[in-house]
Amino acid sequence: MAASDKERFKIAAENRRARYDYELGEVYEAGLMLTGTEVKSLRLGKATIAESYVSLERDGQVWLINATIPEYTQGNRFNHEPKRPRKLLLHAKEIVKLAKGVEREGMTIVPLKIYFNDKGRAKIEIAVARGKKAHDKRETEKERDWNREKSRLLRDRG
């Protein structure tokens, strides 16, 4: 990533396990409906989305379920509930595409990362994904190990 890309947004939470457990399809960027203390807590970078998932409701709404944004310590009595469902903001066409992807067998919607864009708005990156089988995970590990070894050999040679 270039230096200008790093300055453009700050990652608040990342689901690194998703790329290992799922074969990712189309990726979407969605807005998050948050309260004030949730935004402040996200800016501290303490959120976790590893065990969370995205749910589509029948009325066309999209929700982030089971994501943990810890309480803001200086929030006093107006603090938020850490594991409450949070509404995702998407265009209607994107919601229809997501619904079609979920209707297909084995597809699910997984959150990849929560970040702040260049305007300071909290965004979440979600992807339509299919779960990997055990042999696919082993193949991914072999490929990753080979790439690591290959770069080590090239670096030592040069």
C-alpha cells in the first residue's frame, strides 16, 4: 500500500480470519449507523468483528450482528451496548445483489474490516463469500508458505 493510501483511511477493526475461512466474492462498502460513544470507541481501535456476520431482513434492511464495540470509558450514562445489532447503510441495488448472493447455496455475507474514510465517516467492508472446505484451507496454507519461501530465496539471492 502506498503512503497516500495509508493516510486516506484508518482501520478500526479487521477480520483477517475471513480470508482464510471463506472464498471471497464481490466486496461492498457500507455505512454504519452508530451512536456517538460507538464512534469514539472505534477511533480507539478496540473493536472486534472476527465472530460477527451480516444478516438480511425481509423488509430490505441489512444488519451487522455480534460485532463487539466496547463501551467508551468516558461515556458516562449515555454509553452504548457493546454487542447490539447495527444497521448497515447500502443502496437498494446493492441490497438486491446481496440477497441474490445469499439465496445461492453456501453463500454468506462476512464483514472484512471497519475503517474511517477520508471524510472521517465509519465504513465497513463486507463481502459475499462461500465457506472453504478443509482441503481448500490446506491448499491456501501451502500456497502462502511457498510464496513466503520464494520471496526469502529471492531476497537472499539478490
